[in-house]
Amino acid sequence: MSLFASTAFMEPLTSIAVDWMARNLYYSSNKSIGVIKLDGGDSYYHQILRSNFDATPKALVVNPAAGSVAFMLSFRCVDC
């Protein structure tokens, strides 16, 4: 099963980041930030973390040790 068959990827991605400790793939698109659990099985967990931004989220960064995700939005850092 391909992850890219999901409707979440119907719009262009602006950034991706991998949390190798929790095995999560975080992505940002023109309208949202989401996470996909990389469990290696036939199914996967997908959740939208934030959506409806005034500007496109960019420069997604994950800190696995702290369990945090940050991103740039219009050149302003925002934690999610």
C-alpha cells in the first residue's frame, strides 16, 4: 500500500520531517500540517495537526528528544 494514495497528498508538500524515535513522518502542505505513523504495517495512522493557515507553512522541524514540532509561517516561528 502506498502512502501517497491518501487524499492528504493531493496538494503539493512544502516540507517533511522524520521523528526517528517515535517513527512519525510530519509534513506540511499549502493548507495544513499532518503526521503519519510509520509502523511498517499494512495500515497507517494519519492525522491533521493544524490547518487553515493565513500563509503557507514551511521549514518543518522535529525535535524527537523533546517530542516537539516547529515550523516557519511567513518567516515567524510557531510551535505546534
